[in-house]
Amino acid sequence: MLTWPHPDGDWGEHLEEAEACLEQLAVAAAQYEPVLVTCPHAQATARVGNRLRSAGVPAERLVLGEAPSNDIWTRDYGPITVLCPGGRARLLDFCFNGWGERFPAADDDRLTRRLTEQGVFGSESYRRIEWVLEGGSIDSDGAGTLLSTTSCLLNPNRNHATDRDEVESQLCARLGARRVLWLESGSLLGDDTDGHVDMLARFVDRETIAHVVCHDPDDPHYEPLRALGAELQGLRTRNGEPYRLIELPLPAPIHDEQGRRLPATYANFVFVNGAVLVPAYGDPADAVACARLGRACPDHRVVGIPARGLIRQGGSLHCATMQLPEGVTIDSPEPFSARCAGGSEG
């Protein structure tokens, strides 16, 4: 699931660069699974549909939705899917408040509901949850364990609650989690999310976590990420074993036009069916990150996707996508729509 950028957003003169990144992302994902793209209005829907089909997205794998949006970061306002007994999928539409009311978010917050009302998602599977939760603030191993950060989920700018037990209780009740692993260390300059875990550390499988490292003592990330690594070394799987840890290097610093360092990270990779899409920043570290993730995922093809254009606004591939697991039916009234069941992260 992707949301297409529009001229009224924050991209300014870099809009075409952002569109090019999303095009490459959509083309790569469509090799493995259907792609749902939400556009702001009918004119954009027609243009984007033609553009993506011309770029190589098969018509039978392209579904177009139509709803206003504030920005493209679908991960944080798109539906979080849980599987109920019997395999029935339920789409949970949590409240989104613009990362602690930092940015306008009303259209983003309503996007999933609008798509459901249009019939893009089956209405029987939709549930609105009046509790703030961004998809990028949690990571799941698919077997009952969530990974998150105290800096984000315990920040009072989300739910006015800083009690760990209360937040953990909500996560377990809403998502069916059996336990939450909390990280208290780690941060990236330029990150406006209060420390989303998908910028720092991610499950590769139930026994493996990939995380960002910095080996330059003069880099301001050195100490926070060293502490993050130490925390991860202390975590245990549900079987009581240490996690296998995969180190992902930082690319060389990337700055915007005002000199602000941007939160470029390889932890923002995306699983699709049979592949791992990895951010590429035109840096020698791109190859290192892809190789390490490739060794950790021998049954998946590793595909580098240019993400330098996306990081201008503080996000990357995982931030710009939301997976819709098998069992979620997607439909569209457009003539080039597809009736499909998508799938990705387990």
C-alpha cells in the first residue's frame, strides 16, 4: 500500500524526485505482489495509473484508491492488520495525530476509513481504534513479540499516557501480542517521529534482529547506537536465547539544503513476497547493507531501491509502505483495477 505525493504537500521542488522513488518502489513490489496506490483525486488517479502501467506495473496487479492525504507516510496511518482465529483478517485503523501533533494529519487519519467507505477494503473487516498508534513505532516477529521504543510510545504527545504497563496492555489487547520488548536507547538526527523503531531495529525473523550501527567515534550517533546495540544484546527470544544481531552501517551523512542532517537508515527495509526491498542512498554502504540482509534472508531476493529522494522528508521505504497480508481483499472501481489478495510480512 502506497500513498502518492501531491503538489500541495511538503515536497515543493522535489516532488518529481519523490514520485520517481515511489514509481521504482511500486514497480519492484509489483513483481512479487499486488500494489494499492492511493491518489488525492480523479485527475491524479488517471495520471498515476497510466504512469505506473507504462513503467511496468502489470494492470492486474495495480489497484488505485482515491482519498485526500497530507503526506505519503502510509506506514503510520495505514491499517494495521491482525489475523483472527480461522485466518480472518481485521484491519485496525488507529488514530494518527501527525507524530505528536507536529504536522497536519486530518486527511491522513481519515484515509483508511475513506477507502473502506469506497469499497476498496471490505467493510466487515474494518475497525476504528480511538488510540494513537503509528505503524512505524512497532515491529512484529509475527509470533507474538513486538519491538518498540520508550521515546515514542511513552511520549505524552501520543496518548497523554507515559505508563509502560498501560501502553503495553493496550498493545497486547489490540494486536494480540504476548510481550513487548522495549528499547530505551538509539536515535537518529533529523528523525521527527520521537524515535520510531523502524528507523533503528527490525525483526528479520523470530530469532534475528537487524539494527543500525555507527563505528565513527566522532559521529554524534556513535554513543546512542552503541547503547542500542548493548540493549539488543541483552534481549532474549521467547525460547530464552539471545537474538542473532545483524549490523547495518550508517551511510555517509546526508543533509538538506539548510544543512540539517537527515535520518538515512538501512533499517527501513521492506519485506514483500520473496524479496527484501532495501533503501539505497548512492553510498558504498548500500552494498554492505544489502549483502548482510541477503545473508540473513537466503530465501529472499535483495533489491536496492533509490531512497535519497524520500529521505528529504525524513522517511524511507518502510515509512512509505504498509503491507496487506493474505486474507485482505482489495477492490477498486477503476477500469484497470484488480481483484486481489496481497501479502508480505509474516
